[in-house]
Amino acid sequence: MAEMLPGESGENEAGFARYIKRFCVGGREMKFFFATPEARDWYDPVKPYTQMEYAWVEEHLDLRGQVVLDVGTHHGHYATLLGKMGPRRLVCVDAVEQNLEIARLNLALNEIDADLVHAAITTRNGPVQFTGDTNGRVVERGVVEVSGMRLPTLAPDATVVKLDIEGEEFRVLPDQLDEMKGVHTWIIEIHPWKTRDPQALMPLLTARFDVLWVNRTAMRVEKYPIDADWSVHTTVICRR
């Protein structure tokens, strides 16, 4: 059942009424604040392939004592699951400040402590251009300027990284993967787009890790196949 946020006045400028709703992964119940129509469209209900991915993570990863990075936090949906799994430290990163404010509320709703960092993860430390939309990306000429940061600068002691950076993974991973020596698990959403070919990126990962992927067509998490169909973006899970 949806709940109104305390003090909530109802509809926003677009006629969308913000609300809080519970969702479950395995035996874990979580709350989520739906602040925008986009969040409603993405997470209510949780897409079946997303629920499958969450369930696999909840069942197979032990995050107790781990330093976990959630890069591309958006409103904190995935971060809520990761935080519920008891990491020693959770760092949530997003290039859109409004996203982080909503994520902060969602983490608080679930009594999760996290460090929130306003930055775009990219190949250099310093100002970068960003498209500005809520799931935007680093570009040569954008509409806003944000702080750029490399993963080793952000958290060199990370052990688990969830990475969802809208195509910038094609530059960040070759640039920084081997510097993040303590990371034993990468959860990476890969975005095939125009000249970005996942088949060119995957050898970098398969040479270093045991790689699974979320097969959205077959609806299972399975060993990554060499002839994978990359007509849509999906998640790979890389483990030492």
C-alpha cells in the first residue's frame, strides 16, 4: 500500500503525487519514496529482470564487513538493497545533486548509513561536462559542469563496486580496473550504444574474473556466453 510522505501536500507541478511504497527482495522488506514519475516508471513495480538480479545479489553476496560503492545511485533503489545487506561502509555516488537528495531520504527511510558523493565517475579528477538529465552521462559538451572523479580517488579500499554510468564504463574500466586491486566483485550495467561495443570490452573482464550476466530474455543469471546478444543493455557480475 502506498503511503504519503509526512507533510506531503499531494501533487507536484506535473500532477504526480509522490508516495512511499514497500518492496521485498528475498526476506528483506524495504521502503522507497517515489519522488518523480520517472521513478514510478522504473521501479513500480520492480521490473522482473531487476528483481531477478536483486535476488541473485541478495542470495550470493555477503556484504558484511565490505566497502561497497554504488556508482550511479539515482534515487537509491539498488543502494537500499546493498545497505540492507550490512556492509561496513556504503558510498553512493551520482552526478545529479537532486538524485542524491532523494537517495538520502530513501536510505534514511530504511535506517541505512551511507556516504553520499556528488560527482561523475570518469577518467580524470576535475570538472567535466554532463548532459544534465537524471540518468545522464559525461560528454565533451554538456549542459552542466560537475566534479569528475576516478574510482581510486573516491575509495581505493573498495571491495565491491556496482557501476551504472550510462556508457562511461567503456572508458572507466580500461582506465581504472587494475588500480582497484581490492575489488573482488563488480556489478556492471553495460550500455551498448552507437560505437560502444560490449564485445570489445568483455575480454578485459573475462580475463580477470569469473563473469556472469543477467540474461533478460531467458530470465536467468548465467555464465557469460561468448556469443551474447547485446541488443539491449544488461548487467554483468564479475567475481574473483
